Amino acid sequence: MTDLTGAAALSIDVEDWFHSENVKAVVPRDSWDGCVSRVARNTERMLEILAKRNTPATFFVLGWVAERFPHLVPAIAAAGHEVASHGYGHELVYRMTPEAFAADIDRSRKLLEDQSGRTVLGYRAPCFSITDWAVDLLQEAGYAYDSSMVPALAHDRYGRLDAVDGRQPIIRLREGFDEVCVSCLQVGSRGLPWGGGGYFRLAPYALWLRGVAAIRRSGQPYVFYIHPWEIDPDHPVPPGMSAVNRFRQRVGLNRCEDRFAAIAGDFEWSTIESLIDRWRGAEAAPEAPPSVIAAQTNERRS
Ligand SMILES: [Zn+2]
């Protein structure tokens, strides 16, 4: 296995503000089409920020979004980023039946492959709600990796995988199927979520970087995630949100675009696909044009 010291993968979960688990209780699914959408504008802004810094990323795109904004996935792919799947309808995995989950991941994968013209290898569960039975179905559907584990102390929404012990950032779950964990900072015997989210928006940036440096010093890759709605402090605040959910959704939004722009330029990032290639010791090709990456990807999967 390759030494991953210094490796870092940047990922973006492309969904609208009303898909967030924080607002789900007050914005029912059947009202989504009536909500003011801001995902296209925010994703385009992120693409500009990444382009200025020549930074590649993995975009886990929600099928619901790809279907309504069909220009987004081609724009992401044309910019050389990896297109991966965030499922179709943003249901928590452990609340779905296996049949419903299989249909959800199949629908999103086909849609994203049609729009990008490339094989979709990766999946990230809504709110990191992965389960062991879902991994089998992901592999059957043609996915090659999952990135839905935050090996942290207990969280009220996150899922679990039995094989994850918190010390291995990338794990071979099955032959031909890997888990890429979102980073945690080891504090004593516990992992603190240090891969993004409210912690990223709340902590002083210098402190955040010190945590990232500690993760990288330990020989682990750094795996970061963010949502387009996090760089948009003007997205709507629906009435009726609980104080806790309002805090989780809104904390630090005002400074998050600047912070995202800073972190996008502060490290040498790769896609998650390239990170796995490096981990396997295979020859990663981050400088290759997208067509070459796609050809290699197809070759590896055939
Ligand atoms: Zn999500």
C-alpha cells in the first residue's frame, strides 16, 4: 500500500438548501418543487472558486438536482472534476427498504452517467446514513466505492459500517469495493468530525488547519466535504425550525465562502477516485485530461 502522507481529497455534496436534514421537518418532500432553488448558482460559484485555484474535486450529485438542472453535471465533468452519486431522493439509507434503496442508487447512477458521459464509481449517503446491507447493493449496482463513513463518536444521524474502526481512513470492504472515510481528528480515544460541516464553519480557521496538519502528520489522507448551500448565507430560513436545527444549518454561513476559497487553495487536492488509485499503489493520473481519466476508469471496470 502507498504512503498517503500529504494526500487530500475535496468533495462536494451537490444538493439544495431544502434537502438538508436540518430543514426536512419543516419542508416536506412534496413541497420541494415549490421552493426557491439556489443550488445551480451556488454550485457554479464553487466551480469558479475551484477553477481559479486549479483544484480538482469529487462532486456527489443528488439525482433530483441533476434532473432539474441538466446543465450542471456536464459543467462539472467538463471542468475535469469527478462526478459521483449522492443518490436520487435524499432519503436516509437506514430508513429505506433495500428495494427502495436499490432503485434510488440505480436511478441516480444512470442519470449521472448519461449526463456526464463517464462511469460513476462513487456514492455518498445522505447525512452519512450508510449501513452494511447497503454496501452489497451498491456493489451490485456497479459502484466501486462508498464515502459515507465519519468514524466519529456517536452522532444522532450518522450510519455505521461494522468494518470501520476509526483508524483506517480507506478500507477494502469487499473485493473491488472500498470505503473512503471522511476525516476525523483523533482526540484521546475519540474521533472528532474534522472533515467539514458545522465544525468547519464554527472553528477558527487557524485551529482548523492545525487539526488538518495533525491528521496529515499521522500518515492519513485528509478527506473534506462541503455543500453548495453552505457558501450561501442568503438561502431561506423556513419557519418552524427547532433551535438546534437552525444552529446546525446557519452557523458560520457568513464566512464560509471565504473559508472554502481559502482551503481550496491551501492544499494540493485530488479527487476521491485518484486518492483510491494512490492508495492501491496504482498509477494515478491527476494531470491527465478528463477523456483519458474516463478511458482508464472504463478499462479498470471492464
Ligand atoms: Zn446530502
